[in-house]
Amino acid sequence: MSGSSKRTLIRGGLLIDGTGAEPIDDGAVLIENGKIIEVGPTSQIRSSGAEIIEAGGRTIMPGLIDTHIHIASDGNPNPMKRLKDKHAYTAIRSSVHARKLLEAGFTTIRDAGAHGYTNIATRDAINDGLIPGPRLRAPGYGLTSTGGHGDGYYAPHVEIDNPARVDSPDEVRRATRLMLKMGADCIKFVSATGGVMSDGDEPAAPQFTIEEMAAGIHEAKAHGVHTFAHAQGTTGIKNAIKAGINSIEHGFWIDDEAVEMMKTNDVFFVPTLNAVYQIVEFGEEAGIPAYAVRKATEAQEAHLESFDRARKGGVKIAMGTDAGTPFNKQGENAIEMELMHRAGMPAMDAIVATTKTAAECIRFGDVTGTLEVGKAGDVILVDGNPLDQVSMLRNVEKIHLVMKEGEIFANRM
Ligand SMILES: [Zn+2]
């Protein structure tokens, strides 16, 4: 961007600002030097000196946010196939996915763990302007216990080099410090419990202890970064909360007590309904390992009940897909909004979960997530009204314009 001020006015559209407020029928947003300087009814917004984009009745809304993505992964039915990939190859693939996500309207994401610090490298390349991509939070490796969900995730009996495989509070502290040293801006615990895609463990089984997670969370907090935990079984969920975690990912078995604990401790919930959904939909016939299909099938009903319990109980829900798991594809992330809607969440709430709440969950709440003065010019123009049909956001052809920090990255108008 040049030194002279650059102004863009998007006007004449249904404006959904991401806060959950009533939409404005004929709304506008004025962006200057990458930031929103005015927003409201078109008639009240200045237009002088601005490049004007006529929304033409389309919907103006904040850029979408996915808080749980594996940007290195492509939705292959069997992740075992990725074992031989070099880190450099993984980084290249991540850059391709970054562009895809941005062009689908996702202007901000959080990666949930990758080998070789490739997520950190991808984030830095985006920030340096080397490649197009969303604003990205990156944890480096996800921390795992030996034999836990993140250890040899792709191959249980293969020894792979993993500096984040740790088994005591001191080791967790050291690995957390290592991730921070390498540039992590959040810390992921991949094994508060077992998981679906890991052969040889069960989603209900706790793995990291409270003391182990607490040691890493202490370091993360001291460094000013937030933490999130893959936690599916009830005990592991509660262990992570007791350790001081900021968000619970997946949460298959959230009971009433866990709901209360999450509210009391201001813990977010990232359900990732699509991860389970696609595995059950496609099944073994499509090449997904039998153990994963069994575990996803066993968990799905409880997962939807947990989502309902957490939502009705008032837990803050942030949208996350777990994109990269089987048939959970980069760029098709808005399907999660549809799944949350089908599971009982009103369309406006699904939008807030994918904008405002998602931004807050990954500590970008003061930067993006809503169309408010002072926030980044992260805006999408959508052909239609997602409040009538939230599933339309899945269709990339309907995402007519994608703007990140005032710069247009996709224009299908
Ligand atoms: Zn994940």
C-alpha cells in the first residue's frame, strides 16, 4: 500500500456487521488505509475521495473466521499418506491452501498444529506479503504426550521426530518455550484426550494431566499468548479447564458441569462438527481408516447433544472446522455454519460465531471480526442473504468480493 491515503467505499447492500445487531437494509462501510473509518446507512456515510464499490443489493459482512484449521492438510481420506511428505512440501501445500481460504472469504484463521513449523512459516510469508492468505494464528507443533493423539498421529508404530512430544510438567514447559521461541502466537495441546484419527487411543480417554497442561499454560500466559486443547472426553475437557485453557476443541462429551466450568472460566467452545460429519458420511468405502469411522460414528450423537447443551447453556461458541481431516476441505469451511444451523443454532448466531466470537476466541477481537470503526477492512460481499440460507456461504461463486485490510483479493462481481 502506498503512503498516500487510500479510501474505498462499499455501499448499497444489506449490512450484517457481525455483532448480532439488526442488519441495515441499505448499508455502507468506508475503509481508509486498511481500516474501517465509517459504517452505517449509506445515506450517512461520506463518499468524497473514495473509490466506490456498488454492492447492488448484495450482503456486506465481515470476513469469515475459522478458528480450527490444519492448513497443511488437504482432506485426504487417509492422513497416513502424508507421512512421507517433506516439511518444505507441506509448506508449499499450506501456501496453496492459504490462497484458497482467502478467496473463499476467510480473512482470518487459526492453525491447529503442523510439523516442521510450517504453519508459522506460512503465517510469516503471508505477513511479509510474499503470498496471499488469511491473517493467521500459528502454534507450531501441537503438544502431545507419548502415544497421545498427536504422537505419530499418522502412524502409531512409527517413530517420528517430534520436539513437542512431552511427558511431564517440565517437558511441557520446555516444549511451550520452544514453540514460543520459534514464533508460535498460540499454544495447542493436542492430547488432553485421545482422538478419532489416531489409531490406538479413544476419544473419551484423558491423556495430558492437569499439571502437565498447567505448566505450558503458565508459560503461554506469561508470554501473552492464548491456549487451546483438543479435548473430547468429559474428564479431559475438565482437566483442560482446570489447567486454565482458553478454548475446548471438539468437545464430544460436554456435561452440565463442564458447561458451568466453561462459563465461569470464560472458556470458548470450538465444536468442529464437520470433522465428525464427513467421516461418518463418507465412511470406509471412501478410504477412511476403519478405526476413525468407528470412533466418529460412536461419538456423533453425543457430539450434537454437547453442542446443543453448550449453546443453550450460554457457552461462547466459535466456528471451527478442523479442515484437513478426511473430506473436510480447505475453502469449503462455511459448511460448518450450515451444520451448526442444522443442529439448532439460528443463522445470525452462526454468523456471529464465525465473525465476532471467532475473532475473540483467537485473540483478534480488537483487530477484526466485526464491521466497526477502527477494525481492519476485512469485508466480503455475498450474492444473497445468508440469514435466509446460511448454506449459501459454502458456495465460493456467491462470495463476490473478498477484501482483507482494505485490499481486494478476489473479485467475482
Ligand atoms: Zn484438529
